[in-house]
Amino acid sequence: VIMLSAADRRGEDWNRVLGTRLPALVTQAPDEAVRTKARELAAAVGVPLDAKAALKTALDAAADERERLACLQQLVRAGGEPLQEALAAPLRASDPQLRAASLGVLATADPEAAMARARSLLDAEAITRNPLVETQSAVAVLAHLARPESDAVLMQLAEQMRDRTLPPWLVLDVIQAAESRPGTAAQALVHAWRRQSARM
């Protein structure tokens, strides 16, 4: 998409060219995949983008899911008022994939709000009726947050796994989340459960 001569690939020249080309690609490219890749590249190299345009796309229910998520991630890095407005809409979206991905973004932007949402998704009554991808995202967020409240919820899930009351399709996710939290009670319980299972 961006053609450079060998001479222009030097650090400063490369950044200058990207700084002028990427914002145009993000807003003008007709292909949503190109726009999304341009946002991801801009984030990787630190090229600033228009927050208003990102907010507009993030709030557009008809926009491509990956592009909306890329806009959310851009707004997280920029911070400020547009972020809160942008986060609310995807979390209410009808697409569970987008809601699940948005929860991961929320965990970075607002850990307390992400913790509250993860807890509600993993409630004993809700856990079996919510879409699997969204429930899996909530378990992953517990490990990402790495705070006492999230470890406590993870411990509850590990106890359900031990007592065979956890939905079987979540067992692997809980094991992986607990294993990523060394020194916690949840990790110790998972280790003990695995040892016991190996002897059976």
C-alpha cells in the first residue's frame, strides 16, 4: 500500500512517510481491511490519528468488527473523554464477538468496570446462558487484571471445576487463567486438582 524507495526506509524518513500516509489510509481507503491494518500499523509505530474519526467508527454499528475494535484500541492509547463514549456502545452490541473483544479493551482502559462486567458474566446463573466467546473473554480478563478481586472470582471458578459444577466447556479456560497467576490460591487448587485427576 505504501511504496518507499530503499533510501526512504531509513528510520526518520520511514516515520515521516508513515505519519503522512497512514492517517489518509485510515479515513479514505475503500477497503475496511486496509483501514484496519493502517490503524494497527499506526498504533505500532506511534503515528497519531484523528480521535474524532476513530470515535465515529467505534460507534458505528454497521462498521466492520475488526475496524471498530482497532478504533477502540486507538482511543485507549489516546485516553480522554471519547474513550468512555466509545466503550459503552460495543459492550452493548448484538455481536458477542465484538462484546468479548471490547471487554478485553475495557480491562486496559477501566479495570474496575471490566471487573464488574466479568463478574456479572461469570455469575452462577449467567455463566451457562451467555455466549461462550464472551464468557471465555471474561475468564481471560480475570487473569489479565491480576488483582485480589479478580483472583477471588477465579478461585470460585476453580472450586466449581473441582466440584464438577463448572460447565465443562470452560474448564480449560479456567486452568489457563489460574496457571497464569502464580502464587494464588486458584493456581494451587488447579495444581492439586490436576494431580488428583492424574491418579484416577
